[in-house]
Amino acid sequence: MADMSSLFPILKSPLAPPPSPASQHPRPAWLRVKYFGGPNYQELKRIMRSLDLHTVCESARCPNQGECWNHRTATFMILGDICTRACGFCAVTSGRPASAPDQAEPERVAQAVEQMQLRYAVVTSVNRDDEADGGSAMFARTIAAIRQRVPDCKVEVLIPDFRGDWRALGTVVAAAPDVLNHNVETVPRLYRHVRPGAIYQRSLELLRRARRLAPGMPVKTGMMLGLGETRDEVLRAMAELAEQGTDIFTLGQYLQPTRAHLPVIRYVHPDEFAEYKMLGERVGLRHVEAGPLVRSSYHAFEQEQSATA
Ligand code: SF4
């Protein structure tokens, strides 16, 4: 159970938008997801538990878990399950990790990729601001371990901002992931409220540097809607992200994981998502995946195919 006590100052902040009626009403029909736990779902659960691995699918209470796991897709969460930051939207437990990263974890992730017969693996992590390299070496080792065991499997990494430690970014890029993803999560005006430990310009710089370090590697980012952003702010952010050389952009509806998290200000209609996709691709983003249930790893394989076609 997440320790959400550190979130309350955020929720009481004068910067916080007014309580939303959206959170207090049933979700619209387009957000109701059928739960289906078929044989693949059970098999993935067994593999994850037997190898003592964490997934962001479970930790972030992703609404797509039934669909993705049945299609044998999951997002591994390395470096433990305690995050050193406390973003107001995120269901991952925050606090100070009790132990150093588990050095055997990269090999166990590779074993799981092999057992799951994945062709495309997504690896993310909690923030480890307590580690000198932010956990970047473990990302690099995980990529290498997967490549060693399953050479045909593509690897996408969804990395933190490493607090602007560009050597750490270089460590990950040098391991040559097939896609490098770093989510901006929201528009700059809402950062203090939604991502108090992060800086929008720093995330933009990370994306710009990643593009320069590896010109042939798809660079990806994503954002949630429904936290109080305006249409103009989203359009401006998409143009800025395209300017950094971002290839793939994901846009999905923010859903409040528990009542202690930030409220949903608005449920965005699927037609609006379709319009953002069209406008994002018009300003130069090569592939925009937009829709109420889109998450950064949702259909990640297809996004990579589309961006590199
Ligand atoms: S969308 Fe991503 S986080 Fe959600 S279940 Fe699918 S793979 Fe996991």
C-alpha cells in the first residue's frame, strides 16, 4: 500500500486547481475497461512472481493490464518498487528505498523476457535519486542482459530525468536501446503541482541530448490529459517536443489511482484525442499515439514500427 502522506502538501497547495467534478462522477463509457484474465495473464503473473520482478502495469494500476498481459506484453520496473519522488498522479509507493539495487535483477528480467517469448520489451524504473548514477548502469546492464539471452528482442527504455546528470543519460544511450523514452507527463505550468521533483526544461533538454547522442535511435515522450491543462498548452508543448527531435508522442487520459492522488479535472473525449494526433503529426512528431487509454507502453511495438517505417 502506497505511503501517500507526502502527497498531502501537494493536494493542499494554493497552486492546486479546484476540486474536479470529473473525479466525483462515474467514468464515461469510453474509459470502462473489461477485465479479462486469460491463460497468458496467469502465466505472466506466475513468471513475474517466480522471478521476483516488478511491473509498472501492477504498481501503477494500469487499466490496460488485462489486454496487454493477455497479449504477452508487460513493462518491467527495475531498481526496486520504492520511488524517491512523490508525484501527485503516480500510484507507485514513494519513500526511501531500504536497500541498494539488486545486482542480479538485470539477469532475471532477461530470463523473464526469454520465458515470455517477447519480441519487444519495455523497461522502466522508479526514480533512484539516492543512487550516484540514478540507476543508469542498471538500465545499461538490463539492456545488455536481454540482448544476450534474446538477441531478436527489441528493447525500449523509459527513463527518469537522472536529475540532469547527462553522464547517466550517456550510459543508457551507449547501451543502444531500440527506443529511448522519457515522459514529460504534463504541460510546464502544472509541473510544480503534478511533478514537484521535476523541471520541464530539464526533461526537454534530456530529449534534445538523447536525439543528438544517437541520431538514428527513436526518441519518445508522453503526456497525460485531464489534469487542468489547456488546449493551447498542449499544442505548444507538442510543437516544442517536435523541435527537440522527438519521434514518438503518447497522449492518454489521467486517471486518479486513489482518492489521495490528484483529482481528474476533465475527461477528454476520444474525438479530442484524435484531433491532437492529427495536429501533433502536423507539427512534426512522426508518430502520435493518442486516446483515453493510451499509456506510454501501450502498443509500444506498433509505435516503434510506425516511427521507423
Ligand atoms: S499499457 Fe504499459 S503499463 Fe499498462 S498494462 Fe500495458 S504494458 Fe503495462
